[in-house]
Amino acid sequence: MTENERTIGREVEPAEREVKPSRPTRPRPKRRVLSTGFKEFSGKMLPITMIILGLAIIFTSIAYIITRETVQYWLLIRSPNLIGFVLVNMALFPFLITRIAAICFAGAGLMLAIYGFSFYFPEERSEIQRISMIAGFLLGSIYLLLLSIAGIQLTTIWLYDQVMFQMAFFGLPINLSTGFWQYLLLVAAILLLMLTLVKWIIPNAGEATEKIVFPLGTIAVWLLALTEWTKLTLATSQLAQFASITLLPSSLFMGEPMIEGAALIALGIGMILKLTMANEKESIRYVFTAMAALVYGIALVHQVLLLWAFSLTVFWLIAIILAVVAGIFIVFNGVIYFKDCAEKI
């Protein structure tokens, strides 16, 4: 090989070893929440939502019990005569019932939080969820049952007390009829309690049992919706400093009552469609269940307005903030679910 050929070889060799410039890689777009699929988003946020909602229920129950002490003290001081003494002692029984009801509601919230925590323990998950779900429904049913009984008791005592108040100061009694919501709630609570016991005693309910459970469950939640829409809150509104204190909860499940009732109607439709829809169209019931959750989330978010409505205790403040945060998470779940449904159409 001549000297020129070696030179040409040495000149060409580096060029052959050159690496072609690669195309600049485009940065991957950051994944937004709304671009995430429902299963992926719900799988991460559902446990957190349940835990926060459970804590909100617990703090709401604590705040409710503390407020009832104030009401009882006011009744005692306002009527230091024989009639007032009799009324206060009569009121002790329904007030005791409402305290027990609040404790049961707090227990249901605890079971909901435990249900959410169970997602982080895969091995014991199924058993923990089964126990917490049955216990939660049982405590929730007892809460509604006691609330209806306390409502019947308190309505009679409070109406008599208010009529005496009007006659003493104005000379004329006013119409204080509160309707029949207590009895609607009583029937709904008995149905839910009975269905919970059936599910507990017969864990693997067959198709025949479901044909009884779901229609009765639908009737129960629709009665709860009517209760929300017709319930009148008994409040100590005669004195300004006690105008924000209620003798009974303003809603059954912490949300705005009218919106919460709409959520219960949608939930009932989803339950009844479980039996009426064909298997290939069974997913339609999930649409109404998601709709119910979305509306309930809005009912919880609506409670943020209470932060500016009146002076709040620390427990009420924490309970409302937790409920609003849980409501926001529930709304996000519902929005992403319906986004996925729209993409499939």
C-alpha cells in the first residue's frame, strides 16, 4: 500500500466513526388530572376521600354533641319556673337520644375511614372492608333510627314550649307544624337496619334475596330524600346569640339538604336498575351511582358557605373544611368518570 492510500484511509476512517446527530427529544407533556383515566385516578384518590369524609363525620358528631350541651343549658336558665323545670326534664330523654345518635354517626364515620385505610393493606383488605362496611351500615341505620325518635320527641316538647313562649309575650300562638318527616325517616331507618341485618346474616345473598334487598333499599333512600326535602330544623331563634344553634341536624349526611336529596334520588335509581337492566347494559346503573356521588359531592362543597354564615366553634370549622375537601375529591371522581364515558360514545 502506497503512502497516499494510507493517508486517504486515515482521513476516511474518522468520518466513518462519526455518529449521526440524533433528533432532539421532545419533552413529554405533563399529565393533567382530567387526562387521567377514572380507574387510575379513583384508585389513588378513593381511599383518601373515604378517610377525609370519615374524619369529617367524626368531627361533625363531636361538634353536634358540644352544641347540644349549650342548648340544654339555655333551656334550663331561660325557664327557671315549674313549667321550665318540667320541660327541661322531659327534654333530657330526646337530648340523650340525639347524643347517642351522634355517637353512632361518629362510629359510622370511623368505619368509613377504616374502609379507606384497608386499601393500603392488600392481604387483609377484603376482610377489613367486609367488617367495616357491615358495621358502618349498622351504625348508620341506628343513627337514623334514633334521630327519627328524637325528632318525634323533640317536636312535641319544642312546639309546646314555643306556643307557651308566644302566648306569654305576644298573646297569640303561631302555627309550628313541622310535617311528617320524622315518620318518613323512621320507616327508612327500619328498612335500612333490616336490610343490613339480612346482609350480615346472609353474606352470600343469592339472586332471590337481591330482588328483595334492592327494591326495599331504593324505597329507603327515596324516603331519606323526602325527609331531606321536607325536614324543618328546630332552632333557638328567639335570642340572637343562640340563633345558630339547632336542636336537630340541618341535614342527614352533612351536605346541603336539598342537593343531598337529589343525590339520594339518583342513588335509588341506580339501585333499582341493578335488577331491571339486562346484563349487557348493567353498566348503566354505575352512571346513576356516579351521578349520585357527584351530586353529593356538590352538597358537601356547598357547606363552605357556612364558614361565613355565623360564628363557628373549632370542631365545626374543622368538620366543614374536611367535608368540603372530601366533596371536592368526590366531584373530581364524578367528572373524570363521565369524561371517560363521553370518550367511549
